Amino acid sequence: MSGAERRVLTGPFLRFWLIQICAQVGAKVALLFLPMLAISGYGVSPVVLGFLNALQYFPVLAVALLFGGAFDRWDRRTCFTVAYVGNSAALLLVPLYGDGTHRVLILVLVCTVMGCLVAFADMCAQTVPPDLVPPERLVAANGRLEFVYSMCLVGAPGAAGLLYDRTGSGTGMVVISVLCLAAGALSLGLRIPHRPQTRTADKPRVWAATVSGMGFLLRHPILRVTTVQAGLFNFLEQAVLTIYLLLAVRTWGLSPGEVGLTITVGGFGTIAGAVVAGGRGGRMSTVWALVVGMGLASLTPMLLVFADGPRLVLMTMASAAFLIYGFGMTVYNVHAVSLRQVLTPPERLGSVSAAYRFFAFGPIGLGALLGGWAGGFLGLRASLAVFVVLLAVGFAVFAVVVLRIRAAVAAALPNDTVDKQGDAPDSPVDATPVSPANPS
């Protein structure tokens, strides 16, 4: 790691990084803790489980439409504080009211509120790194953030399972609530430079700004490709994860702690992915980072389909799948996020980031619903195989498209290692690579 990369974690960006650690650990632990409570504590059906999972993601659609354009003009420190403190309060509803006859309704309410506030805070967070670090350190900065996001996404389930096994639902919710409250407290001291603003008379309404961001995202030759792939991958991956939770508990006979452990092992993959993509981002080919990273994340769930045998073998194969998945997804995300931040004009980053969340994260809820329905209708193993095959097909199409526009991708990020004077372009997009200083 170079001295410049180490210095990324200083000043306001260091505080922002610490805020994201507290917030993401709390949110991602809750993401599995609540379904585990529904499965093991309340005995819900696969359809109800899929519905509860979907409620943690569906709100991103409404939040993106209603507030996407606001992140280019609102005080982002206040946005973070309100979102994280609100999450903390919502989580406390479970230990206070989660043992009564309406306990499933309480879970529905908590999942909905958390889905809205997490989406709100995450969209806001996408606009911050370009204001805290210079462009030449953006990949390194996003590498540090992606390490946190991916580590939590893959590692928090183990903590959720262990927390549930050791403390139960009440105390576990209090612990998660405290983490969210800590993120809100740290946000009070966050200093983010004010972004350049257009004149008040020229400003579109917040909703109109969000729609404009959607148009920019879908017209851009590079961002359109990464956005469509993200939506498809998230849709299928959430279906796979929903089915896996049911399969591991009800067919394999694993405990919540053992299920969480199989996913937690993937955290070691995110460590390696963050080092490769963040620590060496300036010397790594963006094109191959996108293709190889997405390939590893899309193909390794096949191990879950073929897993069979004693408990130890099942856990080993599942852990290997999440280990390789974590590495690939981290490598991909660092470069995909950096591309979007570089290719988007600073004054539109909030609306474009919200539009991306709308298209990429909105399908997650549908994936959870479809995964729960398919698990009950087709059977757990058969439905898992169907979604894993679809993941592989989606990746194959993505890889072909990215390689066709490789010249434009290579031109987008500073210091990319792809030879920009290499082979002749083989598509209209390649013939007119997008300049990071003048995105189209």
C-alpha cells in the first residue's frame, strides 16, 4: 500500500469511514437477524419470509423517486444523522412489542422503516467521496468503503446468527440499535464541503431532478451497462440468498449461527478483494476488474447447488461459495462505483446515484419475493438451481458487452492500465470513448 493510499483514511474521510462502519454493521446484521427471528422465532412460511426480506429493499424505489434529487442540495450531515437515529429507534420496537400477538406486524413495520432509512442514507453516502478526496485517490477511497460494505454484507450474517444464538431477539435488537445510534452521533461532527449549486431559478424540482438523473444514467453508454447488470444480478442474488437461508435451516439442518458462519467466511474474500481493487486500483485494468469480479460473484453460487453430504461438507462448500463471491463482488464494486462518480457531473451526482439505486436495488425486493415463492412452489433445490443458472447466463451477456466497449471503459478512470492506443475499436461506443472530464 502506497503512502498516498494510506493517507486516504485521514481527516473528514476518516470520520465518514468510521460512520459507515457503525451504520453498515448495524444495518447488515439486522438484515439477517430479522429473517432469522422470523424463521426460528416465529416459524413463518417461505412466502412470508420472502415478503419480509422484500420490505427491506422495496422502499428504495420510493425513496429514490422522492428524494434522489435532494442530495445535491440538502445538508448531507443532517441526512445521515436523521437516518441513523431513526433506524436506532425503529429497531427498539422489536424488544418492546415483539412478543405480543401482533409480532409479525411489528416485524413488517420495522423492516419497512429500516428499508426506507437505509436506502436514504446509502444514496446520500454515494455522493460524499468525490467531495472528500481528489480524483486520483477516488478508487483507493472507494476501496476502503467497499471493504466496509462488502465485509458487512458477507460477514454480518455470521455476527447476526451468533448474536441471535447467544442473546435472543430482545438483547440482539438493542445491540444493533446502539450501533446505529453511534453512527448518528458521529455524523453530527462530519464536515462535507458544499457542492456548487445552480441558481435557484434554474433548479428543477426534487422529483424532476431525480427523473433527469435516470435519463442521464440510461443514456450513458457505460453507466447503462453497469446499471442493468447490477439490477439483474441483485434480483437473482437475493432470490438465491432467500432460498439458501431456507435450505440451510430446514433441509441441511444448520442452526442460525452455522448458517451465518458459512456466509461470514466470505469476509476473508472481501479483504482480499479490497486490497486488490482499493490498494492497487490505480494499476489495475478496469475492464478486467468488472468482468472477472462479476464472473466470480455470479458463477460461484453453483457450489450451493451441488453441495451434498455431511454437515461439515455442506458448510465447507457453502463457505467457499461466499468466500469467492465476496472477493469478486468487492473487486467489481470498487471500479463500478468509481466509474459512476467520475463520469457524473458533480452537481448531478445525488440524482444519478439515486437513479442507480432505483434501478439496481429496486429489483432486490422482487428477488426476495420470487425466491420465497419459488422455494415453496418448485422446491428449494430446484428453485436454487434455476436462479443460479440465470446468474451465469446474465454474466455471460454482461462480459460480452463490456469487452465490446472496453476502450470507453478504459478511458473513463485515471491511471487505468488498459492500453488506450490498443486494438481498433469494434463498436460505435469504442470509437468515441467518454472523457472523464466531459461525460456524455
